[in-house]
Amino acid sequence: MDTMNRLKKDLIETGSFGRTPPKRIERYDQLDPRQGVTRPAGTEENRKIRDYAVERMKEAGLTVKIDKIGNIFGRKEGSKTNTGTVMSGSHLDSALNGGMFDGALGVFSAIEAIRRMNDEGFENERPLEVVVFTAEEGSAFSPTILASSVLVGEMSIDEAWNRKNATGQTLGEVLENIGYKDSFERSLDDVEYFIETHVEQGPILDKEGISVGVVENIAGMMWLMLTILGAENHAGSTPMTMRHDALVAAADIVSFVNKRANDLVAKSGAATVGTVGRLNVFPNGGNIIPGRVEMVIDIRDVIWENMESLKNEALKTARDIETNTGSVSARN
Ligand SMILES: [Zn+2]
């Protein structure tokens, strides 16, 4: 089987794991955005794709080890012992109704690279290692990038084991259930290069018909949580001139964030994105003037100053609304 078909086979096979109803997707036009794959960390479907990857790793001659938090490492030693490791991989858990290439592409393309070297009799000097990170998506256990956080020492193993999913099981328990809690301890000190192939997470390459892009920056993210306080009152009996409507104030802030982010992009070519994706309106009654609104403003950019400036302007807008309306107040 040629290289492309071998990788394609892995992606098609594993793309059926966690798909309800079960279906093999063989062509791009068969993909249905409403029927993705669901295989959160520690589920039976997650075990299936892990087992599949481990089999492929072993077939490719890799030595497979599992660490305490279920990360999988498949290693091929190099001919020189004094050089750093080249590591490549991604994750095999998925978002709920996630994409079949998300994570899987990075893992199976790394395995394919090893197979290709084997085919061609290429002798690697550096050690090569394929890695699968546990619980990257946060779809069962928060936060996201959970086990890679443990690996780099940002989270303790006990804290990670004790994270609970929606049904109250701990990550330690579910990893034990699926047979992916072992004892390997991996320090990353020897890793000199890391390569992750990942399906595009936005629409740009696809729209422009470009097959591969190289990530130059990873965007920072900032959440601004605001509570807008107004005065709850009856929608029928309160005259327009005597209202302190928290949702009207919130709407102004939503519009401002969107407009200002667009301005930054248009004027300076910034990569800024600003979104209000969550509004909780209280009491949320059809005939009641909203007295309180909670909102989350999500701001991202590759340049910190741009995020700071959008945050400060959003706060200023909130303060201006407070000044102009008298009793509407915004708190963050
Ligand atoms: Zn991913």
C-alpha cells in the first residue's frame, strides 16, 4: 500500500470510532457536521482508538510505553546516543461531536513518517518518538491540555488523577478502566524538536485552496467577565424614560467589542478577535425589564498589547454607559 493510502486508511478506520450511528467516512463529501466523532478521554471509544494507534506503533517497530496519566510514547532509538529526541504527535480524545482528523492526523502522520523511514531503510541518528497526549480536549475532564500540563510540570499527577467528569468518575479511574494507567515516567529534557501536524482549526487555508500552512504564532486568550446591573421592572408599566435596562447596556458593549475588533483588523491588519458568546439575562422574563446581565468577553490575539487595548476600551465603554445612564453599573 502506498504512503498516502496507508495514512488515509488509518484516518478512515479511526474516523468510525465514536460516530453515532456508526459510519465509515471514505470521502470528504460524506462528512456531516452534525455527526462527528465523540470519544472523550477514558471512554470505550477512546480506548478503541488508543488500541488502534498502539498496534500501528508496534507494527512500525516502536517501543511503546504508557505513563501514569495515560500518555502514550512510541520510541525508535537512533544510531547516535548523544543527540536530542525528535518528538511528534497529538491527541486521540475528541470534542463532543468533534472532527475525525482533529488530533488523529497528528498521531497517524507521525506513525506514517516512521513507517516511511522503515520502508526506505533510512537510519535515523536521533531518537524518534510518537506521542499521544491524554485529555487534550477538555470534553470530559477540565481543563484542556490536561496530561501535557502534567508532563511539563504545570499540574501535579494527583491533581490530574482527581479531576472528575460529569458522572463523577475521576480521570485516574477511567484510565485504569480502559487499561491506560501505567507507571512510565517521561522527562522531556532530551526532547529537542517537537512537530505536530494538525487539521486547520479555522477556515482560511480551506477557503484559499492552500493544502498546508505553518503556524507562526499561538494566540493568547483573555476572558473578561462583566456583570451589568440595572433595575428589574415591569415591561408594561415602566415608562421608557424611567428605565435602567441592563440588557440594553450589555447590547452596547457586545456591539462595541465586535466593532472595535473589526477596526483593529481593518486598520492595522491585527489578528484580533473579540467575541461575546455568553449572556445570562436575569430574570429572563418576556415581560420584565432585565435587571442584571452577566457576560463573558473573549479576546484573542498574537500580540498582547492588542488584547490589553481591546480589554481596556471595553471596560471604558462599560464605565461610560455607567456614567451616562446613572444607575447601570458594570463590574468585572
Ligand atoms: Zn486537536
